[in-house]
Amino acid sequence: MKGKENRRRVVITGLGLLTPLGTGVRKSWSALLEGRSGIDRITAFDTTDFPVKIAGEVSDFDPKDYIEEKEVRKMDRFIHLAIAASQMAFDDSALEITDDNAERVGVIIGSGIGGMITIEKYHEILLDKGYRRMTPFFIPMLIINLAAGRVSMRFGAKGPNSAVCTACATGTHSIGDAFRVIQRGEADVMFAGGTEAVVSPLAVAGFAVMKALSRRNDEPQKASRPFDADRDGFVIAEGAGIVILEELEHARKRGARIYAEVAGYGMTGDAYHITAPSPDGDGPARCMKLTLEDAGVSPEVVDYINAHGTSTRFNDELETKAIKRVFGDHAYKLAVSSTKSMTGHQLGAAGGVEAVFSALSIYEGIVPPTINLDNPDPECDLDYVPHKARKMNVEYALSNSFGFGGTNACLLFKKHIPD
């Protein structure tokens, strides 16, 4: 790795989103700024016997709008979402991939769980009808790296290709790792982000028996309530968030629109528990601190934090504690919001989606709200931008992601000011 003074600078030139707020960046971003929730009753399967009946589904998405019908059947939904979001980001970037540059364009797209819907479907077929009725595409449909693989094939991206699987930190780690690839000079352009499609019986049942999910079934839009004293768990959701990362001079030469610059990246481990965060917030705090150090900036320059903010008791209190530990008195001057209050928790896709939201906050000068914050938890006493979006100049935005197994990832974005 080159010394910090010699690192190549990396910018974001394309955005792609699928969230429960809608298919496409503009649809999701507009709904987010309006403070609308994308949470509703589950339609993907019969929830009659389930204690949890709500989720965040991307209800307006049709994979056939992006993929040939015969190919749709050869992929799990998490791959459909990754391809669609990548197509959006590619189109938005106005990038061209040719024989001359294909080896300098790579892909790092991850998923927390991968093809669970496919596993459920074909396990049932195996039991009912025998192995001869299995599809030969079963394994390529479900393995996590096939999202990155399919995207590389679609666009002819022959550079570094990888997949991250770090639970709810996946999307952020994917973007951070892709950022490092460009910094090191191993590629000029990277597709990066996360995708997830787990609104399925197994996933909902699994999280439900852990008592991790909200059971506010009669008020779906009010179920995800980060930092609120009445929160009772997170809301599972699906979606994808993909960015095009590009070396700064490469982007300048082709006159690309630049949403923001990636300034820093950090990752740590709690080494504490398989699902619970460490009670002192040490892992997340060190992760934020390392990210700021990587960027070479002081805590006081940060204007906004897109919090992990899951709407679980432990996460929200401990993330707040960690922010105070890193930022000191400046913690009370920060705008901190959880967009999961509207999207639900998209697991491995969350970090990719929230990176897009963070970049747009910088680019458009507006911070999305935390909705449903009606009765703030006394332990959560920062400025969480309650209820309404806030217009403000955002020079630096930090995006936090923390996952099961104690894995933590943070990205710092900054406003790009042309020289």
C-alpha cells in the first residue's frame, strides 16, 4: 500500500438503488426526504402462522425490466437486484467499457445471506420430487459471489472481482475494499455495494425466534423506530445499493459528474459475541476513529452521520455511546439519522444503500430524517433529525455499518470541490 500522500483519490460517479421506497435512485431518495416509510405487510409468502408479518419489500421491481426472461429463471432474486442497481449506476455514470479499459474495471458486490429464496424453493422440490427435478443452475443461483460475477459478465468488467459477506456490514466493506483497490492502482473503476433478498419464510422465522424483529404488525409504517424508547426490534427488508467508484483523474478526463469523494475507510472487530455488540461500544468507536485517521481529518469536520440505527435496543444505545466517545462535545453538534426508519434493515445491502444516501446528502445539501422518533430513549440524546429532512451544507458525511459476529465498517465521504 502506498503512503497516504501518494494514494490515488477516489470519487463516486454513479448511483443505483432498489429499496422498499421504490425502484430507482430518484424514487427512493424523494420518498426518503418526504419521511415516508416503505414497510408494509409481507406479500412474498403466507405469514398466517408467523409472529412477524411485516417487512420492507421492493414491490415495484420486475427483473424482466433489466434481464432477459430466460435468464431471470437462472438467478436468485438477490442477483436480479444487484444487476438492476448496477445497470442504474452504470447508466448514471455515463461510463463506457471497451476492450481497451475492461481490465481496469472491476466489481466487488456482496450479500449477507445470498440465495436463501432459491435454497428454500429447491429444498422443497428435492423432498417432494427427487433430485432429478433440481435445476443445474441451483448452485450458481445462490452463491454470493455470483452477484459480482453476473455484473462483471453483463458489463465486460475484467478487473478485480470479489464478493464480501460480512452480515450487515457487507455493503460498506464492499465499497471500502473497492476504494482500496483503486487507491492501490489495481483498477481505475469499480462497481461496488451490496444486495439482499431475504423476505422469505426461513429468514423471517430465523430472525423472529431470536426476538430481533419488530412485531408491530398492525402499524407497519411505525415499526422501525431507531432511537425511540418504544422500539421493539428491526424490520427485515430487501434491496440493493451500488455505486460506481472511479479514480479522480480518470473521472475528470471524461467529464464525469462527481457526487462525492471517498475520504476514509475503517474496519474493526468486537471480539465479543455472535450477535450482540460489545457493551462499551468499543468496536464501533475504534472503527469510526480509524476511518477519520485514514482520511487525515479531525472529528470536528464531520457534519452528518448516517447511523447504523437498526431500531434494536442494544444497537441504538451503543452506537450513540460510541459516537460520543469518538466525537466528544462535537457529537451534540452533528446531525445523525437512521434511514432504516424508512427502508427497514436491508442486511447486506444496507451499507450500499446508505452510502448512496450519504453521497446524495453531500451532493444536494440535505439530510434525511429519522421518522417515528416520538418518544426518544433517554440514553439516545443526540440530534437524530426527527421527522423532517433538514437542508444543510454537508462537507463530510460518515456512514456506519455493524454486523453479527462483531464486524464493523465505516466510510467517510466528503464534498468534491473542483480544483
